[in-house]
Amino acid sequence: MSTRVQLVDGSITPSLPRRFDGCGAVVTFQGCVRGSEQDQPIAALLYEVYEPMTRRMLAQLANDVAARFALTHIEAIHSYGRVNVGECSFVLHIGAPRRKAALAAMDFFIDEMKRVVPIWKVAVTDSGALLA
Amino acid sequence: MRSVYTIKLFGPQAVRAGTRELRIELPSPAQAGQLLAALGEACPAIQPTLAGSRIAVNHEIAAAEQSILDSDEVALIGMVSGG
């Protein structure tokens, strides 16, 4: 089992996962910045992290999910700083022997990350106003 | 004895509070739960957001009854929204 987490300054350039040997299923999720928040058009999201707590909890979550779903690989990449509308702020690659575990793990990881990992986002409008 | 505790704020809670740090004076040593309650009183703008928030002490989520030392780093962990 291999796990890897990265925090990246700014947007993420999506790419295919590294070769995940021993997997019958490899799934990738890309989270991208939508054009609106709270029903208002926005220009970007500003992401914040709290190091080293964010990295530690992201890594712990990856290890927990990998064990829970018997994954062979999990790699999570999350932005901090400004990410403009249309750009990618989160990538998750998962490798598992079979499809169902990979897809279930993907969903579980994202739900848990949104619930407990100290990562925040604040929307910025075209005029520079912050939406909170 | 009383101590002044500095609490780091992030994301929407920092925007609502208008600051990245709040300083709260409480009898020492304060417990994490007491500090959370005091934050709401000191900053009504974030009070509605505190029900789902936790206090982190030295980068670990603290139980409500955990005592906080003057030398501890304290942060409010709430309204997280990764992904």
C-alpha cells in the first residue's frame, strides 16, 4: 500500500496518476473551482491550510481510507492560496484491486476530508469582495 | 490567576471576525470548552459558526476538558471546506 499527500501553492495541473502496479481499478477525481458561491458569481477561491496539522490529518485520512478499503494506492493533492474559476484545486488518485472498492473509497475520502481536515476556502468576487 | 489566550482563526471565521487572531482573557488554566464558549461571547460574528467548531491545541484537536497552557498554540478549527 502506498499513500502520498501534497499541498500545492495555487492551482494544480491535472495529470494521469503514476503507474499503480497491482491494480484492477484506478480512479481519479479532480475538484475544480465553480463560477459561483452562495448564488453569486466569483473570480476565485482562496484556500488556507494550517501546517503541519493539515498535512498530518490529510496523510492520516489517506492511510485510514487505504486500510479501510484495502487499497493499493492513494494520492491526494490539494491547493492552498488562490485558485481561479475553472482551475483545479484538488486531485485524488486511488488504486485498488477492484472497481467497487476504488469508487467507494473515493467518495468516503472526499466526504471525510470535507468534514474534518483543516482546509478552508473563501470565495473572492470580481470586485475583490470576500464571501464568508 | 488569569491568562490571555491567543486563538488563530482561518477561512470564513477569520473573514467574519475581521481578524486572524483573537485574544481572550480567562482564569488560568482554561479548558478548551471554556475557550470555545468565550470566543462566541467575545466575537458575536462567529458565534453562529461555533456549534460545529473545535479547538486545536498544538495542532491536535482538544477535548472540551483539556487544559490549555500559556505556552500552547491554539487555533479554532471550524467551517472547514476542503475539496
